Amino acid sequence: MRELPGLDAQDEAAIEELATYYRHFAQVEAAGVSPRYADWALGVAQDEELLSRLAQLPAAKRQANLLFAAARLHGVEAAAWPEANSLIGARWSQIEATIRERATQTNEPGRIATLNLAFAQIQAQEKAPLALIEVGASAGLCLYPDAWPVRYRSEDATEVLLSPAEDQLRSTVELTCELRGLKAPEVLSRVGHRAGIDLNPLDVTAQEDLRWLEVLIWPGMEHRIPRLAAGAALVAADPPALHTGDLNERLAEVLAQVPASMTPVVFHTAVLAYLSRADRLRFRRQVEAAGARWVSNEGLQVVEGIAEQLPDETDTESGFVLSLDGEPLARTAPHGQSARALRR
């Protein structure tokens, strides 16, 4: 995921930047994953009227995921862009209201498979249970790395299956992850504390919030729906502590609640791209000053210093760079389906 367009203006430069963003989304993010969204995004990039409408929204509200999910929430499911565009135009007032009210809070438990690569390293170094704090937690579905069976497949066709103990909290769905040039974790981490921070935490026991998470799943990726249901069941069985507010304003308070016998781990996936560069730096300084372990799973250019360590990596590839305490570990697919060794 690349940085969002940053121009708040509504002039030609802002609209062209927005068109470039939608072309990139079509050609990199959605290509080969969701043909419908690739088609829609190319359509938006060429539609001056819709681009002008989007430019009238706050910069953070102009993104493809949010527009398309809001459209689908209001019944726009046409595969071809011309029909979808016509429906979006006819229902724009409702779609715009949803865009302004909601945020892209994709909560994909599949990402646990790749986050485990970092969590396992921490667990090997720190014998205490982990106290997980996810910023941008949405409904908190990624706070359960100890509860999901994960099957790792390597290039040589070998498999490693990590499973929770039978008497522990356990997902009914198994995750899978293809590894290229990387070793599978040896064990699942032990989690003793789960907390999250979000501007608007979602409640998976509320039908409207669960429906929003469902429409955030891209067409062509319906295999993720059972994972969402299984994750919601885990949250209902053992709810995490979800805190409402700005991550920079609430982080110190939430870190202070970590039991002294546990290792605090602050993590995030596809979150810092929504912050200004100043707020990203403020966040990083807080985590480092607190002495917490830091797991980041963000676009190549999002976390300062990551791209500079990886001159042979480019942002023409979809997905994230997984890093631990500012050190890059792997290139990870957007929904945890694969991870590969970094090109350095």
C-alpha cells in the first residue's frame, strides 16, 4: 500500500494526483487479485466528474477502498465500470455520507500468518508472554496470533503446521502462508494481554459493523469471509480491550496498563499511511521511549528509514514490508497469504 494522496486542494494538480493514485491501485494493488476493483479503479482514474467529487472530500477520504466499499454497501455490485459508475452517480448522496462517516478498517486475520514471523522472533528473545497492543485495531481481529492454526508452505513443498493447544482459545479456520526464502516460525507466541487503539473501534457483535467489515473484502476474495467469521467468534469469546481515540494520544495510557510480567509489543498493519509524517515520527518516538517492541507492516515508503535499507525493493509490488524495531524482515502480501525474503 502506497501513501495516500496528500493534497487537500481541489485544483488540477490535486485531481491529477488522485488519478495517478487510482491508476496505481488498479495496476498494482488490485491487478491479479480483484478484476472488478482493477476495472473500477481505472474507470475512476479516467472520470473527471467523479475525481472532482472525490477531491471535495478530505484527503483521507478519497481512497479507493473506502469509495468502493461505500458503493457496495449501497448495492453497487456491477462487474463492469460503466454500469457501476452510473449507479454510483445515482446514489452519490448516500455513498458520500457513508464515506464521511466510515473509514477503511479492513481487519484481516490472515495477516497474523506474516506478523507471526516477527512475533516469533520476539518470543524467542523474550521468554515472558507478549502483551499485544495494536494501533489501528479496527475490531481487534489480529490480536489473536496464539489462537489461529497456521500452515506454512515453503518453496521445496515442505509444510509446517503451527496449532494452538486443544484446551486453548482456537480458531475454527486454518490460515495458510507461502514462504519464499524464509524459514517458518517454530512456535506460536504466547499472548497474555490484548489491547487496541482505534479512532472508531468496531464491534463484531453489532450487525452493522460486521457488515461493514464484509464489504471491505474485495470482490474475488470471498475466501476471506470465513476468516472474518472465525475471527469475530474469537473476539466474542475473549474480547480484547479496545480503546477509542487517536493512537498518539492514547498510546502511553494503554502501554501503562501492560502487566509488568509481560513484554509489551506495539504493532500495526496498513495504518501509518493515514498519518502525517510528523505524526508517524511522534508515534515512533513514543514506542521507542517506552521500551516496547515494535512490529510494523506497512508500505515500503511509509516508515521512515525502511526504503533506504532496501535499495533493491520497489513500490511497484503490492503489499508491505514487515519490520521489527525498525529493521526490515520480509516482504509480505496484503492479506498474509505469502511472504518472501527481502532484496537488499
